[in-house]
Amino acid sequence: MAYPILYASIIPGTVPSDYGLGVLAPISCTVEETRNGIYELEMVYPANGIHASEIATRRLLKVKPNFTDDPQLFRIYKVGKTLAGQFTVKARHISYGLNDLSITSGTAANIILAMQLLQASASGYTFTTDKSNAGNFKITEPSSVRSWLAGKEGSILDVYGTGEYHFDNFNVELKLHRGVTTPRTTIRYGKNLMQLSQELSSENLATSVQAYYKGNDDTVVLGTEISTGLTLDAPVKKLLDCSSEFQEAPSVADLDSITTTYINNNELTVPTNNITLDFAQIGQLKDRVDLCDMVNIYYEAYGITVSAKCIRTKWDCIEERYIETEFGDAKSGLSDVLSNGQAEIKKEINQSYKEAKAYTDAVKETLDGDIEDLQNQIDGNITTWYYDYAPALDNEPASEWTTDEEKEKHAGDLFFDNTTQFCYRWTYEDDAWTWTLIQDTGIAEALAAAQAAQDTADHKRRVFITTPIPPYDVGDLWTDQDNLYYCHTAKAEGENFESSDWGLAVDKVTASVMEAAIRNATELITGNLGGYVILHDSNGDGAPDELLIMDTEDITTAQRVWRWNASGLGYSNQGYDPASFEIAITSQGEIVADFITTGTLSADLIKGGILQLGSNLNQNGTLQVYDEANSLIAQLDNNGLRMFGVDGFYIVVNTTDGFAGYDAQNNRLFWVNEDEFHQKKSVIEEEITLCNKLRFVPIEVYDSNNNLVNDGIGLVSVV
């Protein structure tokens, strides 16, 4: 087993060999790499784990990413927290740092000089290649160094043809072939490959192709039927309608030329869909397969054997094994990742514009009915307050409004309860100021949209209903009934209002939402978010009887499956009908799980078994005990038992200290050393007995007048 190492920073171009901030023990840690594509790490870490507070963006993790390579550096770019009390950490390979390094101009006459040109603008990185292609490479515009590797017109791969990048920390190597070119294992569908990630498609297969022309006068010209070289149990001929390609009837040679070009430019002899193997299937292969290695795939249904390349791997960094490998035609790369996402991004942007416009209109509609009555409001603005509770006079913000003048100044203010999504208005009713529930769902929806679209870290958002008078902050809104404006330049109290401080809100909101859409689309492209939700008829009676959530939409190919029916809920990573479920909750109240992680667990009685804390299985387990004042009085973890007293005093019991007591300054006051008890100071209130032979007792002597004449210690024999 291996674990990631966390680093605060590194020297560019160097890979540290020490343990940095420390070794992490995550719940899971995987690295996914695609051929000439993404190279990312994803980790789930307990929020109360060692070094959890030190995990942050821009910091680095070092892990081994596959069987072959040395440990690699990954820079953290996102840290999230789940409701289960876990951190989800995403990091990109250190080679993504080339996105932050730019190159403005330059030319090269061959691929070696082109790689050297990029290296000159990438301090700390080295660039090598085993290719020797000649050809003019020219930097035509300022761009990142990484973009000139692949993914754009005029890039290294675009100019010099096929190749496969190998990123080894700060070393960028372009190889003609990264993996083995001679297949060393065969995948047989129906034997060591029982399930596919997708159904194999034969729609593209053809044993021959024939082009034809049909004119408006019903003239028909047939080209020659040309073989593709594929032999099947039954011939499959593909016809090409070339009628629109010619204004008059073509020759047979013209049609045959189109046919030949079509055969050369389209894969007609191999099923098109990629194949994904999970851990169980990988283990059945005769030989290990790494990224870019070639394998043979035998398609029994077609009676053919073809070669395919490993184009994606997913590696379990802790268990040090592949958990997924994908094989295909190796066409997917950096450029495809960019181009394939264009449609999704465009779709998201279009939707974002609609949402932004709807939000703007909703905010205006919310205020329009009240603006006339609120024009004389003291401070000229309506503030919307956002909190996770229902408003009351004794909680914020109303608890801060202690005078009548202050309360009147906030007349018309809105309050949005993030938890219930209810909204309220600050009004004067029955001779008292109070929060009144607003029944208008449109207003609630508008405030919810404002909460999502705007920065509400300060729990409030202001909307000015007259010409704004400073102070105002970035993000505040101003409506003149015709337009809605957004504050982009803050002004302090006493400064002058300037119209240039404000811009149309629809422009700002649209831009913000578009940015969010692009970020989300990027996640969709690179992170494989989501899954498939299916209503399933398990007994074939025509009525759905269970809910399925799967990693593919086909029940026969899905590997990660949640099943929910009248008998309970279960999860499997071995398909729809596994031998056993890893997680299960039955209708009889039984819970089966290898691990249960919870923020709060309540129980009147826990019986039987072992509650395991610490050890190599649960390094971060902790048992804490609190008193009625919610003060920690005892803690049991893999460092032993610690009990807390008054004034910072505490007692520890562990293998290091044995039994010892400390003051608040961590000074040791008493301890046990084998059969000896040591202490700094002692105060005996009554008596001391030594070896059951001699006793020290307090003695007081009085005279006849009952006056104390002697006060001391007497030694008395116990025997």
C-alpha cells in the first residue's frame, strides 16, 4: 500500500524527496490519465484526518500514478466538503503548470528545434522527443506553452503528425509510440471480457462500398463495387449517393475515386465503440497493460481479431493497481477534449443568458409594486438579508436595530431564509416593527436567484430605489424602474455618487453565469460528472418496480449500480446482479457496509462487536466525551487516552508517557516509571503510612488552658 505526501510548495523543476507536511491516509485516491489528454488526481479525505487543515488549493500531492512511472507531483486546484464530513480534493499533474507559462513568437525547422523553442520559455521543464520530423513550426500568437504541444492549429502534433506524450513530473517527452506496439495479450469478448462499457456497434462495418449517381432525368450511373478487405459471414455493401456532387452525369472513374477516398478516410472493418475494463476484468488478463500499449481484441461475433490501443487508465494510488482501462482507436486527444466540449459550452452559455435575463426581470418585478411607497425611505435602499434561519426580533439583523430611527431606516428590507426559502419584509404593524411573511412565490424565487448569482458572504444585498448615495458596495443593485444596475465600484460614506460606478446588471449577471457555465462544462468534459437514472421493470410485468442509478444507461454494461426497490437499497461495483452488495439497507432495518462515515451519530444503546479506533485500519478514529457545558473532558484516539481538568490540567495514558499529568503549559507534574511514582510537589492532608510499618500523623499539643503549644508531625509505629 502507498499513500500520498502533501507539500506546501516546491522549487520549480525539482521533485522533493522528503515527507513535506506529512503523509496522508485518504479514504480513496485515484489518478486518471488519457492518451495525450487529461492527467488528474482525485482524493477523498476525512475532514478530521491528520493534516486535513493543511490541505488547500495550490498545494501539491506526490503519488505513484501507475506501475511504471516514479511518483508524480499533482497541484491541488479544488477542495470541496461533503455532508458526510469528507474533503473531495482534485489536482492536476504538475505539467499543467505549462498553462501558466507563455510564449509569444519563434520559428523552428524541425521537431527537435521546436521542442527546444518551447523549453526556452518553460523554466524548470525539459522537452525531449524520439521523433525527427522536418517541417516549419511557427508561433503565430501569444499562447501558453502547453497549448503549443497539442490542441490547436499549428501545434507540435498538428505540424509533425502523430505521437504520444509522456509527462514525467517536469519532463515532457514526445514519443512516436509511448507503449508497446506488439500486442502482448488478447481480450476475448465472452471469455476474459464478459461485459462492455457500451454495446458493440456494427453499423459502420462494410465488406464493400459502391458509389452511384442519379440525375433529375432518372439517369443512373453505378460505380465499381470496391472491397474494404473485411470478410463477414454475410456481405455488407454500403451505397454512397453522390448525386449532389455532380451537375451532370459523372464517369465510373469519377465515382470510383470518391469510393476509394471514402474507404481510406473511414474505419469500415472494425467495430467503433471503445471497451472499458474494470478491476475484476483487468485481473483476468494474462499480461499487464499500461497506457498506450497495444492489445488484440477478438470479436467472436464477427470472427475477426483487431489491434486496439489502451487510451485511458484509472489507477488506485493506495492499492497500487489499475481499476479501469479503456481500449479504442486512439483518436481522442487534447484537441478532441477541446472541440468536443464546444457544443456543451455553447448550450450552457445560451441557457445562462436566459437565466440571467429572467433573474433581472424577476428582481425588477419584485420591487416595482413597492417602489412608489418606499421612495421616502430614510436611506434610499432596500437591503435583502440572507441567513440560515427565520428572522426574529432577537436575532440578526433586527437585534442590532436598537432605536426607532434605526428600525425606521430599514423599512421595506427583505429577509431570505436560506434553509426554508421563505422570505419576509420588515414592516410597521399594530404599533410595532416586525418581520412579515411574504406569500408571493415570485419574490421568493427572485431572492433565491439573487442569492445564487451574487456574493452574499456578508449576509446582505442592497437594492437602491432612488439615486444611490454612498456608501455602496460592489454587488449592490439600483433600479430606476426602467433598468436594473449593478455596482462595480464601491464608494465610502461622504464620497460623491458617480454614474460610472454602476453598469447594467444584466451584463454583469450574464457574464458571471457564463463563467460558471464554462467552469461547469469543463467539469463535464474532464470529470465525468453524473450518471444515469432508470425506472426498471425487474419482473417483466410492465410496471416499473425499482429505481436504478448506474454509470452507463444499459443495465447489461453498467458496473457501478445503485438499486432501490421495496426490499431495500443496495450498491454494487460489479454490475446489476452481483454475488453480494458492498452497501445495503434492507426493509427489515439491516445495514451492511464496510465503512460508515458520519458527522453525527445518535444511539441509545450500541451492543456487541468491537469499536475500533486507531490502528492501521482506522488511523484517525477518535472518541470524545463532553460535559453539560459542551467542554471536552476526555478523548481517546490512536495517541492514547487524554482527560482534561480545570485550568488546562490534563492526564494522559499511552505507550509514550505511560501514566502522566501535565499543567496548561505542558509541564509534566507527575508520572509513573515502571514501579516508581514521581511527582514535582506533594501536599498530604492527613497522614502517610510507609511499608505498613511506620505512620506519619499530625500532632497538636494543648496546655491546661486549651492553648496550642505544639503543632507538628509525629512518627508512630503501625505494629
